[in-house]
Amino acid sequence: MKKGLYEADEAVIDGIRSGDDRALAYLYKLHFPMISHFILSNSGTEDEAKDIYQEGVIVFYEKVKSDNLELTCQIKTYLYSVCRRLWLKRLAEKGRFATKVEDAEHYLTLEDEVPQQEENEKRFDVMEAALNQIGEPCRSLLEDYYIRMQNMQDITDRFGYTNTDTAKNQKYKCLQRLKKLFFAAYQAPV
């Protein structure tokens, strides 16, 4: 494949419409790392990331082939939004989320979601930076409780606290520090 042939989104779409398999192959390689990172960062595996990305590309491919695609953003953003929805649905089906995700889909169009998605990405980046800044044992304690969904007794045992009340108190202090770091960075001018 000639380098640069499909660098523009329009060229990828035209390539798919004309049946050029190279366009689809390029698309698969180009944005998979972004989707893989998102899914791996949100309780997923590499195989699940591949499955979700495949489903997202199929949605995109079918829309392009049926001339049913009204793209108001970059392909990258479109694929991210589609794969994000697919992943959130899968998490909900597996019971990894307490709330259902399907409802929002009926009320939001993809175009309405793009600015919100960009804002959410900024929040995630700021939160990740705040978590990196908070240090240990706070980072591990908060990740164990909020991400890995461990109970307070397991956390008490792991960190060697005298009882669950002590662990809860430490979690509260860590959370307050994290909030302070997050909001200081989030509200800072860019």
C-alpha cells in the first residue's frame, strides 16, 4: 500500500465505497490502539477490545456501503463513540455496571455526543494525572474500592488496617485529596 494513500478521512470512505480492501485494512490498523486503550482501561481484555473494534468497524463499513453515513466528525471520533457505546452495553450485560446504558442512546444522537465525549476525555485525562500524583497507598486503595469493586474488609486486610472503620477513614481522606488535585487541575486554564 502506498504511504499516505488513505490519510484523509474522505479517501478512506471513497476507498470503502469503491471496494478497495486496502482502505478497510488501513482503518483497522489506524484506530485500534485508541479503542484498545479505552477498553483495557475500563475492565476489558485485549480479545474484548478486538471484538468491539471489529463490531464498530462493521457498523461504520455498513453505513458507508449503504450511503447512510452522515459524518459530522472525524472517522476516529465516530469509531470511538460507536465502540464506546458497544463496550458500555457489553459491561451492562455482564453486570459490571449498576445502571443501564441503553436509555441514553435513545435520546442522544452521535453528533450531540461528540462535544460531551471530548469533555469526558479531558476529565479522564485530568483524573488519570491526579491519580498518578496522589501516590501510594491512596492510589491503590481508591482503585481497589472504586475500580476493582473490592469490599472494605478485603481492603482492610490488604493494607493492614486495624479494622474497616480505619480503612473507610483512610479511603475518605484519599478521596478528598484526589478531589482537590482533580479540581485544581481541571479548573486550571489550559
